[in-house]
Amino acid sequence: MKYLLSVLVAMFSGMLIFFGPIGIYILCVLIIGVIFRSFLLINEIHKQVVPADSNDRVKEAYERYIKERDEKETES
């Protein structure tokens, strides 16, 4: 069923090209809308998979390095 729906959507979007500039405009708007919505969904998935308060080892190592560097500068 999903395959049939995909074929019908592809046929419809292909027919839009024959309507001239208006059809091409509508087709571009549809494609941009799909891309924008997929980016929003990927962002939601990322927020659920990677929690906001997760420990980042690189960030911790960088902060430790800065702290040690500052301590060495004050000693000199």
C-alpha cells in the first residue's frame, strides 16, 4: 500500500512540472516542506536519544585542561 501511495505521489509531482512555472513552484515548495519537516523530525529524535544533561568527555577534558593551564600561569 505504501508503494502504491509513493507511485501516485511521484506521478502527481511529475505532472506538476507540465503546469508551467506555477507547477514547478508548487513542486519546489513541496520538496522544501518535506526537507524542512524531516529536519525537524531528526532534531526531535536527536533530543530523545541524546539527553541534554549528558556528560561530554571532550568538554570535561577541555575544561580540565583550561583549569590546569590557568593554574600553571598563576604559579609562574
